[in-house]
Amino acid sequence: MTSVDMEADVAEVLLSEDEIRAKVLELGRQISDDYAGRQLTLVSVLKGSLPFMADLMRSITIPVRIDLMEVSSYGGITTESSGLVRILKDLSSSIEGSDVLLVEDIIDTGLTLNYLLRYLRGKNPASLRICTLLDKPARRLVEIPVDYIGFTIPDRFVVGYGLDYGELYRNLRFVGVLRPEVYSG
Ligand code: 5GP
């Protein structure tokens, strides 16, 4: 069971608010350099990428457009990826001829991203690269070249800074691991 005190449910802070802030600034600087003079569109995937997208776009200093998609990649209260991807919200504008940077919260098995990449490539962007805050390479099932990685993390189920367990904990300002009782409760 989840308690009313979210922080009491956290067993360990994996990435502090300060560490995340510094890394997002660094990624923003790098992306601004790499895309200088180009037409950059950031495409993020709701809901988990929301805080990362909001912070990353403000740490980028060149003009950007943004668009949002929503997909469901796993069913409700479970910590396992199913590989089933459903598009709940599609792009609002055409990305044909644009340089697109896909902004992700976490890459685990890579199945969700693999599906999204194929889908977005079909819309003929000028280029398509990937930026993820978290990378969990231990469970990767499909090989995907990732252009910008915030943090490589061990094979733990994490919550916070957008990431949920049963739709909760997204508003934590850090990334952490829950106490085992929270899952088994
Ligand atoms: P993949 O398809 O790469 O296995 O999984 C990607 C999606 O699974 C993520 O966008 C996220 O919704 C969910 N996911 C994978 N690992 C974690 C995790 O450690 N914590 C949370 N909250 N979600 C995860």
C-alpha cells in the first residue's frame, strides 16, 4: 500500500535534485551546440518525460519547437515492460523535414523506443536522434543507438522526476527506489 507520505515510501535516493539539475543543464548546453543554426523539434513522450522535457527545453538556448506524444507501454500497476505499445496521443504537427530529438524519461528493454523510432521515421524528419534522462542497459532487448544519456542506472525500478508506480510518485523532485513493502502491500 502507498502511504500519504511519499518520501517515507522511498528506500533510497538514486539521483538527487541537484545532480539532476546539473545534468539537465549540461545536456541542454550540448544539444544547443550540436543543433546551432538548425530547426530543432523536441518530441517528448508523456507522462514520464514531462518534468525532464520542461527542464531540458529551458536549458536549451537555441529556438526549439515542441510536440508531445503519449503512449502506453505497460499495463497499470506492474514493474515489467510488456512490449505492447499503444499511441494514446499523436503528434500535433508535421515533423517532415525537421530535425527531431526524441526526449525520453527512461530506456529499459528499448521496446517502446524501438516502436516510436519506426513510427517517427515514417514521418520523414530530416534527422531523428534520442535523448534520455535515464538508461538501464541491463535489460535491453533491442539495440538502439542513444545520442544523449543523462545517467546510466542499475537494474532497479525507479520512481520520481516524472516516473511513476501506479501513477503516483511522479512529483518527487529526485529519482529513487521504493521500499519493497510498497510493491507487496
Ligand atoms: P521499455 O520499453 O524501454 O522497456 O520501457 C520504457 C517505459 O517503461 C518507460 O517509458 C517507463 O514508462 C517504463 N519503465 C521502465 N523502467 C522503469 C522504471 O524503472 N521505473 C518506472 N517508473 N517506469 C519504468
